[in-house]
Amino acid sequence: MRDYDLEKQKRVEFVRGVLKSSGASGIVFGNSGGKDCALTGILCKAACENTLGLIMPCGSKQNYESDMDDAEALAKQFGIDSRIIDLSAVKEAMVAALGSLPGSAIANIAPRLRMAALYSVALDENRLVAGTGNRSEIYMGYFTKWGDGAYDFNPIGDLTATEVYEFLRFLKAPDSIIDKAPSAGLFEGQTDEGEMGVTYKSIDEYLLTGITNEHDKKIIDRFHDRSEHKRRPSVIYKET
């Protein structure tokens, strides 16, 4: 297990260094009520008093109930300023304007709307956008390109999902956040592990040891290979 006291100190210094070099005066992050955003928010608040968490419900009933309750509990416990921006009507208008779309395309609208909201606030208030994706999600490509995959810096991107849980326990984050099933809350009943068909425990074992069962290895390799474009910079033509 990592020395999470030391990890906190190092990551707080990292965030302070990023802020200083950028000239920004604050931080904004998406506070969804989940584990990753909780850890990002705690670290950013420890590094910068002027940290703002945006709570951005976007259509899913869960967003307005348990997600919002957990987001507000995190903000209250750690003194993080909050702002609610309801994006449901914007999403409905977008879906109506685009017409018939497959479910996956509709699900990815919410993260991209949240990204637009975060960067609008960041530009208006001279803030940096903090990323909330962990190493396991990044490896699997379990994020939306130009959605939650867009940020100015990420203080937790090297941590597996398991390490995020451990870190949150060390920091005494709300039990309701630590204990609930990981979910992006993009649609009713959605869970990360249910969508991927593999547990974070198995993914993390594979990342840390290179070993897992053959069934899970095939799933992990498939997700990683088909999402490689998400982890690469955009391709730009070069004169030869």
C-alpha cells in the first residue's frame, strides 16, 4: 500500500506548481458525487483555497438524487465551494436537434456538455480545469473523448481505481461515496463494471502485475486496443 500521507503532500505540491506556472487564480472540477472527483476535489482544495466544484445533473434520475447528495456531502465535509448547473434541458435540446442517435452517442453528450460548462467557468473566472480520471479508466478508454477526457491537469491519473479507494479511506471521505458502485450516472442503472464486463479489481491486478484470468484479459485488451485513439494526440498533417 502507498504512503498516502506522502502522496497527498506530493500531489498538493504538484497542483500548486501547475497553478503557479499557468497564472490561473483557481481551480474548477466536476463534482459528480463519485470517487475520482472526490479525491481530485480534496487534493485541489488542499492545494488551493479557490477551488470550485460544479455539480452538473444531466438527465439521469440518479444525478438528482444520490449523486447530488454525495457531491454536497463531499463539499460540506472538505469546505469546497459548490455551484449547481443543470444541463438536462440543454441535453434534451441537443438530442432533439440531432435527431435519431444510438444510445452510446446519446450517453456521450452529457460528458461533453459538462466539459463545455467547466471550460466556460474556467475562462470566465481564470481557473484551471482539474481532471478526474484514474489510471484504470484511462487504460480501458472508459472516458468520453473531449468530455471527461479533457482537462488542464490531472492529479490522480496515475492511481488505479483500487488506490483511489484506499486514498479516500485514508482521507476519511464520506462512506456513501466510497461504498457505492462506480458509475458515471449517464443513464438509469448504469455501472462502470456492468458496462465493461470486468471488475476494477481485475483491471488493477492486470495493470500492477500483468496477470489476470484469460476471460478478463481478453476484455481488458479489447477495451485498451480499441480506445488507443483516445490516448493519442490528434493527428496533424505534416509536409514531407
